[in-house]
Amino acid sequence: MQTLVIDMDIPRIVLTQLLSRISPAAFFARSSPLRLLTLPDPPLPRPDWVRVRNRLCGICGSDLHQIFLDASLDVAPVALPSHRRIYLGHEMVGEVIEAGPAVTQFKPGDRVVRWGRADDCAARGLPDRCPACARGHRVLCERASEPREHHPIGGGFGDTFITPASTLVPVPPAVRDEQAIFTEPAAVAIHAAWRCLPQAGQQVLVLGVGAIGFLLIQVLRAVQPAAAISAVAEFPWQADLARACGADHVFLAQADGYAETAARTGARLYHGRLAIVCCWAASTSSSMSSASPPR
């Protein structure tokens, strides 16, 4: 097995952060916590685990943040005691090549994508569920930081990995690999849209158009074709893609975004102290639904 990892080695992390001020090559130096490892293929530790061979993996913004150590040492996943190593690459599609005897939902040859981290109650094989997992909010599992006996090994930035079967989702035959790697970010966009479904004629503002922003525009257009979708882009090419995805109006963040927003929504524009500008909705008839910015 080959896999790309970041070890939670505090001296290496601090040293790399310091050296990176001199050269960005520090993130890939021998002193960096980022390493490409060649490991013996580990056995499946439990009968409900599977082994997957990677076919394709997307690059998430969180992968880049981790590679370039763009996070504080006092936040997850660095601070969690159960996380001593991060296996990079989670927006992957792969093929099951081995399934434990207790696995009934997958067989060798099935294509799968990975669902989040394997830290929830089901992935740990616990007979009872914490309140969050019982509600179906597995990503909010209250036991995610607790020590565990068996950890998933490997990630999407490698050739194979082992993981509990409960962390995988099947890929329909009609979905190409290039589409399947967007399963998780598409789920994020669907979740955001479903929390505040727009009404016909209602104005929706998408703040930022990275991958999730583009997906969110498409989801909003699908669930409410009559919504008026505006988007804030950082670069002109992003604006072009946002329009292609279904945005009615796109403006660049570098321009006077507050004035654009006020003009689109009928809001009132205020110029405060120190040239601070803000806008306030003039009426509920031109409400603005705001979605989370892309990762």
C-alpha cells in the first residue's frame, strides 16, 4: 500500500511553518509532516470492514489546507487525541477488492465513494448510538474524539485503503468516476439548499463560487427554477462558470459588492465610520438567502 499522510508531529509542524516563511518548499521537505508512505497491506481488522482500490480522487480545499498546514494546533483534527495521522484524499471513487464476512451491502467489484470520516458510532462498531448518530447526524458524533482500537488506514491519495463498510456509499452504474468524486460536495450543496428552500421569485445570494458554490447554484436552479440566483465570484472565469451553472446575475467581489447587492435586493446602503460599508434589507419582499461559502 502507498498512501500520502500528514503525521500529527508537533515539532515537525512548527518547524515547517517557520521554514515556510523562507520558502514554500518547506511543506514538501524531509522535515515536513507530509510523507508518502509504502506500507504492508494491512489485514481487515473486523468482519464488517472492506478493502478498496482507488480509481480517482478529487482535491478538496481541506486537503490543501492540511498540506500547507493552514490550521491552528488547537482545532480539529489536529487537537483531537484520537487523530495521530491524517490520510489525505476523501473525495474518491474506488472499487471494493475485499469484503469481510459480515459485509452484506458490498461485494468485490462494486464501485463506492467514501462518506466523511470513520469516527461515528456505526463506523466504530458500537451497539448503541450517541444522540447525534441516533438522529442521523453522524458527522456530529459525540464519540468522534475518543480513542479506538482500529483505525482506517489509507486515503484517496494512494492506491488502496481499508475502512468500515458503513463509511462507503455505492455508485450507480450510470454515474461516471469523474462525476462520482463530487458526491460529497454535492451532498453539502443539497443540504444547504434544503435548509432554506427558496420560493418562486425569491432572491438567493451564493457567496463564493468554488466547487460547492457551482453545485449549489445547480441545486437551487433544480429545486426552484423561478428563483432569482445571484452569485459573488472572485475571478472572471468563476463568473463565467457561475452563469453557465444557472446564476442569473454574477458580480466580482473586488468590485463594489455592497452596492451591487443593494441594487439587486432593494436594500439600503450605509457608509459608516472608517469607510465601513454595510447594507440592510429594505423590506421582506426582497429577502436574501445566504448559503455557506465554498471550501
